[in-house]
Amino acid sequence: MIYLIADSGSSKTDWAVLNSNKQLQEQFQSIGINPYFWTSEQIIEEIWANVAPRVSERKVAQIFFYGAGCSTDEKKQVVASALHKVFPNAQISVGHDLLAAARALCGNTQGIACILGTGSNACVFNGSEITAQPINLGFWLGDEGSGGYIGKKLLKAFLHQEMPADLYKALKETYLIDVAEVLENAYQNPFPNRYFASFAPFALQNAKHPFIENLLYKGFEDFLGKYVGKLPLVEHLPIHFVGSIAVVFEHLLQKCLQKRGWKLGKIIKSPMEGLINYHISKNTYPSP
């Protein structure tokens, strides 16, 4: 019998296969699965195409799926029912990607866990469960500091011609931006968060430019103010981060935290290593 652990953001899903002795057998990636953007039928098709061929569906005993968008019972059920169609013999547990971040970052200790990747979020974790988290309004109304947020800010400044001429020229030459294409990806095509986040590498390439540095700094300030600053014990607990944006812009994050007198904890790119260690450390495989 084998066990699957999945950590799904809006861009990609990391999978780990553990055997009955809690030994890691394999890791692989598939596309991100978010029930706010995917139907159950689409998830089933994706799992059959890119996950089932890697494992025997009859041998999968349990699946721990942590995913962006899996914050309500309704959305969890969308994912769970799809997984059950492919793996009918498996016990399936679906939890939010914020719980994955908390378990990966904090393990069995207390701390504040933050996500800064394609999207953003934060919570207080007591070593076993999330005890506090602010409201998250998703890509269009929230996600401050995230890759999607950075991309939105860049494109809006570009389209309104509100960025310095040198950056405007560089962005135009790098991406060959067309207004109709931007609007189509924003309002018609699926996964607008991924599209806008795809412009975040430009911010990294030009991170020392005063305009970009200010954009990033303001985004992180907004994230800390709207999410982390509203959490209890923020002045006493280490503040951990997971996600590519946190990794590449660590120096700016640290600057924002130091300004407030808050303690920076660990920063990791992906939760999977921490999740594997978390599940292996348990006498039983806990449910999300």
C-alpha cells in the first residue's frame, strides 16, 4: 500500500509517494489544481493524465491533498470527489494550502506561517492546528505581496504609462504586451492569477530599480498590514514564509519585518519537504 501527499498551489502541484514503511519512494509535479478555477471533471481528467500513471490506483491507501482554494467544505468536496473517482479505494483528506504551509514551516511548534507565492495568506499555528487567520479575498480582491499582485501592479503601471520610460521600454520589449491580450487573460481566459504572476520574474530582474523596489516594498507592507499584523501574538512568535516570492525577495521582507520589530523565522520555497517530514514523524498519518 502507498500514501500520496499533494501540495497544490495555483501554479503547480507537488506530489510525494510514501510506502507503507513511511519511506519516500518518488516525487513529481503536475499542474496546480484550484477548485475555484477547476471543475470536478477537469480535476479528474488531470489526475488520470498526470498522476494515475505514476502510481497504481488500487494500491493507494490514503491521500493527503493540501490545496489553494480548499478553504470551504464545498471546495474541499470538489477535490475529494474527483480524487475518489480515480482512487476509489483510498481514504482521502483535503485541507487548505495554508495548513500545508503551517505544518511544513512550524512542524509541531507554535508560529506564524505565511504564503508568498502566486497568491498570499497567513495564519497562527499552535503546533497542531490553525488557531487564527485573517479573511482572504483571493486574487482579484486580495493576495497582496504575491506574484499575482506584483504582476497586476506592473501591468497596470505599464498600460497607464505610469512607470519610468526605461522600465516601460524593457517590459514592452521583454513581453511584447498587447492590451487586448492582457484583457483577455484577465477577464476571459482561465487562471488569470497564473498569467499575472508570470510577470513577477521581470520584477526580480529589475529589483534594484527604485520603481520596482518601491512596488515590492509597498506590496509586502500591505501584506504584513492586512494579514500578519492582525494576528494575535505577532510580536512574540517567529514569522515563517513559504513561496518563491518570499525566497527571492527575502531582503525586502526582512526590511519590512525589522521596521515593525517582528522576528523573521525560516523561509522555504516549497512546503513539500516539511510536509513529508511532518507526516513521517507521526505514529499515524494525520488528516488535514
